[in-house]
Amino acid sequence: MARVAQSGGGREPYWRLVVARWKHSGLSVRTFCGAEGLNPGTFYWWRREVNRRDRSRSAFLPVRVVAEKVGPSAAGVEVILGNGRCVRVGVGFDPDTLVQTVELLEGGDASC
């Protein structure tokens, strides 16, 4: 069985990467786990746990209005995500693009 690297973040970041690799592999869980030296039962548990944690992250967070701007100088909105990242959106933004951006940033992708 593969060893789980323990760093300050615990096991969740490791398993998030494993689940993401599996999704992109096109392999069955059994085949993927065999190739990776993983216990399929442990993989299934973490896959469920990652999905559960992602669903609970989708909850609405409190909103605080920090300033009110009126007229043409209004620049849009600023969204501070649960992981501390900030998204500034101008007037006339595409809502679908915003949703995709927030999902990417909340997922903690290392490329961001």
C-alpha cells in the first residue's frame, strides 16, 4: 500500500490529488488502486469524504458591505473566498465564468 505523506495539511490534500488523478485516468477504481498500490476501500472512503467536504463548502457565507458606490464609478463586486483568495468582478461579468472561476479557486488548484 502507498504511504501517505504527512505534511501540515494532513491527509486530505493527498487524497484530493489521488481522487483527481483517478478522475482523469479513465480507469476503474480497482485498476487505478492496483496500479497505485492503494487499498480500494480506503480510496472509496476518501472519495466520498472529499465529495462530502466539497458539498459542505458550498454553503453561503456571511456578506459584509464595506462601501457603497453609486453611479459610473461603481466597479462591480469583490468576493473573498473561504480559502482567503479574492475575486474582483467588474460590471457586466459573465455569471457562468464567475462560477467556474470560484470553483477552481475554492478547489485549491496549485496552479492558481
